[in-house]
Amino acid sequence: MNPSERQLLEKLDNLVLTASGDELRKIQEIDIQTQMNGMSFYDAFLNSTILTNQSMKQESLD
């Protein structure tokens, strides 16, 4: 795993750990869909504008 992939995984971890109840429900929805489609949750995170925008917002608050 390269450093940029590790950085994105860390962002995903932080997003989940700091998410509100509503945000966790959205994350859970994506997780369920990825399991049904055989796609990884990590790939869904990278392709999800909702989650990546939230991640960027979180970074600006830090």
C-alpha cells in the first residue's frame, strides 16, 4: 500500500470515528450496497461525493 492510499484510509477511519448518527447511517447504506455489488467499501468511499466532501469539510475544521 502506498502512502497516498494509507492517507485515504486514515481519512476514512477519521470520518467514521467522528461521524454523526445521520452520517453513520449513510456510511452503513454504502457499506451494504458495496457488499451486495462485490465492491470494496474503500472504492465506494473514493467514488462517493457525499463522503469525500464530508472528509474535506472535516479536514478544514481540524
